[in-house]
Amino acid sequence: MFTVSAICAPEVRSPGVGSPLVTTPSSAPQAGPAAPLVVRTVPVDRADLPLLDLLPQQDPVSWLRRGEGLVGWGVAARLETSGPTRFSDAVKWWSETVARAEVEDHVGEPGTGLVCFGAFAFADEPGDSVLVIPQVVVGRRGDRTWLTTVSVDAPDLVTAPRPDPPVGLVFSDGARNGEEWMSVVADAVDRIAAGDLEKVVLARDLIATTDEPIDVRWPLHRLAESYEMCWTFHVDGLFGATPEMLVRRERGLVTSRVLAGTIRRTGDDERDLALAATLARSSKDLEEHEYAVRSVADALEPHCSSMSVPEAPFVLHLPNVMHLATDVNGVVHDLATSLQLAESLHPSAAVGGTPTPAATRLISEIEGMARDRYAGPVGWMDGDGDGEWGIALRSAMVTEGGVRLFAGCGIVASSDPEAELAESQAKFVPVRDALGADAP
């Protein structure tokens, strides 16, 4: 099932529904096709201005790493979808939207012309997924900066007022407290030892309440400053700084960064180097990582004419943790878009487990919370199908009363519940700190 809201939206028919539902900000729902989107991309000489500083408080979207990427605001068109057809619904809607759009692109880079931002639910149920086409997008790659408008006049690019921090921030346990979650981990270890599966990723949540609605630009600025090697994102209330690129498709080349196997940093450089060496030799973490890499390579292989899969991972150093990481590369031989590749990859062993069907069933049975969009694909796509889709990790969702934070850990036969709890606490740190809280 899906719904569409737009300023100018193409005709879309929902499964089993005779007429599409199209709404505009100033009118009642109406049936029938709307005018095509009018898209214009032009170069701009604003390389000195940080992209996040442009974002207004209303309807911001972002996808940034080391000062480059895309930001946008306003809503030219929007799709909400759910259930097992959420990806195919989105692909169909996007292809129809692109076919009807009138595009004038004077830059010609990936991410120019018509661009959508998306965030998808982890599981078929529950959780809604969304694609949003902003009215305004500003992008930067290297020394090139551009402005895209969709059916609106070009705005003046001015620095927005600095966002205010959250007011009255208080944290509390989510669906399970620490002791309860360790019991769930122990249960999963027993299931693995019994041969039911090889690995499962279990997540927990943390609730942050505030006295006033949060301005999501506040944590976005802090995440971008502290985790510049990650992809800082916001789409429809889902925000974070993910270190894991599910898939990037660019002019026929595809890349997926796999992270699995984690150790917390101490802040002592000499000690952290020793811990990195320990991580690189850890049989438990290497086993977990191997499952994740294998699942990604198997999912991409049908779409690629050639692939490169390194034999051993490297250690990725982040401010709060270190991960075992592997970059899988390939050459796409079919017409699969970046979103279709993301669908093929999701859920990988890094966020689900091995074998994936058994792991996802166990998650549904024992995890005890709704993941919604946590650990689902989040990112962007252009009219050529190129794009970048990360995994919504180190993330949180803005709620009516505050923010819901998420963290997950890969559980294998040798996992220790107390160590996994400590790892989950470390993974909460980026968003906790970005909201203004002290690290746990």
C-alpha cells in the first residue's frame, strides 16, 4: 500500500486501488495525473559555504560526508509505502516520475537533475518507508557546487540561523533495560549453539524526551563535525551518522562497505592501536565479519560482470569505536538502479544475520521492539539510477515527544552478553553526544 502527496506529482496507481491519491499543500485530495515536475540544475560559486548551514528548519534533508554531498528542503513530491512491496512501489513511482519530468541539467554529475531522498523500513511489517523529492537541492562534489530547483524559483543561498539545542533532555530505557537485553542475547547464543543459525544481529532502543520539539539540525551539525568520515543523513525524521555504505552506484560501478566486528576505543592512542590489532585477530569478530561479507558478495553477484572481494578486512577507526571493514566492488552489467541494488542487499548479515531468513525470524521473535527504519536503507538516487544508500546505523528517529535512539550488535556462538551490552552502549554515543548528553 502507498500514498503520494505532491505539489506536482505523476499519476500513480496503488495496488488494488482504482484511482491514485494525490494531494497538494493547498488543495483537497484529487484523482488523476498532475503536471510534470520542472527541474533545473545550475552551477553556483558557493564552495565557501558549508552545506548544512543552508538548511532551514522546515523539511530539511541531508546526505553529507567530509563536507560533500547533498542537502535539500521543501517537498515537491512524496511517496509513502509499506509492506513487502515497499521497494518495488518506490522503484515504479520513481521511474514514472523521472519519465514525466522536464529536466534542464547544466552540471551533469551524479546527484544533479531530479533527485529523491529515501528511508526504508527494516522489515515488511511494521514501519513505513518514504521517498521525498525536495523543492530545492544543493550539492557539492570536489570543487563543484550546484543548485537544483523543482517547480519553484531559485532561492537565495543564505546561511540559516543556528539551531537551538534540545530543551529538558532526559534519557530512559526503551523496550528493554540492560539486564533484559542481556537475557535476550544469551537466548540467541543458545539458539546458535543448538545449530538453529550462525549469527543474528540484535538491537535495542533508548528513549530521549524533550520539553520542546527538537530541531533536527542541532544533532546533524554535531554529527557532521564529530564523525566526518561517516555519512550524516536526515530523511523524514530519521537521522544519524552511518559508517556503513550499503551500496553506491555510479556510472556502472558499484561499491558496498561492510562493517561487522567492533571494539570500543579508550582515547589512548597507544592502547587503541593495540586494541585494533586485537580486533584484527579476533576469531569471534572475524567470523562475524566473514558472514557479512559473504552475504553482500552473494547478493551483488547476479548484477555484476566482475567483482573484487578483498581476502582480509581492514580496521576502520572512528572517534568512539573501531570496526572490521571490507569494501566490495563490482561492475554492474544490468539496468538495476541503486535502489534496486539496495533491495537485493537488504538485509545483509551485518544487520540481520546468517542465514538471513532464520535470523530475521529470530529477531521478530525475541528482540522485543519494532525497528521501524532502523538498519534499513537510507540515502538518495538521481534520474539515472545512480545514488548512495547507507544502512541507518548510529541513528535515531524524531518522535512526537523527543527522539528514539537505536543500537545493534552481531551475536555469534562466542558472544558474551555483558560485552555485547557494552558494545551497544558505545554505539549509542554518537547520537547521545550529538543531542547534548554526556557519553555513558
